[in-house]
Amino acid sequence: MADVTRKLRYPFETPPPEGEVIEVATGILWARLPLPMALDHVNVYILDGDDGWTIVDTGFASRRTRAIWQTLLDGPLAGKPVARVLVTHHHPDHVGLAGWFVAEHGAELLMSRTAWLMARMLTLDEQERPTPETMAFWKSGGMSAEILAKRASERPFNFADAVAPLPLGYTRVVGDSRLVLGGRGWLVLEGNGHAPEHLTLWSEDSQVVLAGDQIIPSISPNIGVYATEPEADPVSEWLEACERFQTYVFPDQLVLPGHKLPFVGTETRLDQLIQNHHGALRRL
């Protein structure tokens, strides 16, 4: 077990400016896109391959995000096509423009099956008012009658508000499989808890981890229960993934997270996440 008091190391003190990239490892570029929320950004990574770029996660589907991508495509990414998009999980800040890259740039879409099914389902499920199931879920969680009444008459956030239409077909990526992307071999490990069948990629040279939201520094990813599966147990799934990932830890691995800064200290961070959640459970 790592010393959880040990600090993580951040090789890059500041993120890339909007519309620019930083090379964080050989053939791996880091860009950052804005989000309209307290966590105001998402990290995306671009892998340089012989057949073109592989984009890992895409940001929200918005005019501003599309404009930033166009700046990147016309600037540091010019001269090569976007060959494929790999989406780590189905949340809007990661899958938002995947369909746009497929439709406008002919990219191949790589996702886990559950991520694709969830994203495809949710983009097609537009609602003008909360469903009875959603209202019952909110009530069971203790929402006050006053707030429930207000919510009942309001249009809820719809997945399609921030996610471009997804294609009918995709390429499935499964856990414990091997991919070759950007000139590197990668082992695919699936996580759960934050999102079902969340993909993480661990380079076979033990140097880089594309972690998505499964391993983030300084904050814990949201582990939520939703109306779609009100009896879910995401905390146990989350802890199982964190413990399983410890087998694949090597010193000096560079972790490329979906938010915050890239860091070194995989074992330390996994131990912190595990201990923090066990501590929270004891307080309940």
C-alpha cells in the first residue's frame, strides 16, 4: 500500500491555452475544452498515428466547443485526418461531439457497449417534463414537496442538449483487450462506479494511463445513483475498480485524467480514493 500522505507530482503546472496543445508524451497531445459548470473544463487527448489522429473524448456539443476543435484542426492538428474517436464513458462532457466527428470527419467511433447504449438511448429520450419515474426517484431521495412541485413544471436537462446525435453503429471496445493507437500498445481496463464500463487505457510500456474520469487528482469523481437504476450500488463497483487497477501500477506512470492536471503517482492516488471512500462510509 502506498503512503497516502505522499504528494502527487504534476509535470505540467498549467494547462494548454484554449485552441492550443501541449505534448505530454511522445505522440500524445493534450487540449482542454470549456464546460459551463463549476468544474469548468474537460481534458481531451490526441494520439498521433500513421493513419491519422485518434481523439480521446470530445467535450460538450456546443458552438464554442466546435469552434475550438476547428481551431485545433486548422492549427496543430492540420495535415492529418481524424481517423477515430475513443470515448472513455457516456457522460456528455466526454461523448458530446463524438457523433459530430463521425458525421463531419468520417471518424471511426470506439466505445464500450454499455457506454454506447446509454449515450444512444439518452440522446433519443428527450422530455419536456420530468417522467413519473424521475419524480418518484427524487421524492424517495428526500426532495422537498416545494422543490418537487417546481421541478414538475420545468423542462429538465436533456442529454441531447449537450450531445450530438450518435451514429447507428460503432466499434466495441472490451475490457482486458489490447488496442494499438498512436503507435503504442494499450491494455484496456474497464472501471465502474462513476460510469458503467468506463474505459481506461494503460500503455504496454508502463509509461502512460489514459484514465478518463476513473482516476482524477485532487477531487473524487462523482459516484451517483440515478433514476435509470435507483437500486444501483456504484460505490462498491467503484472500490472494486480502484483495487483491481492497483495490479497495473508502475512507478513514474503519467496519468492523463479527464479533469485537472496530468500527474505521476498512480498508486498513491488509488489508495487515497479507496481510503477516502471507506472513511466516508464509516461516517454514514
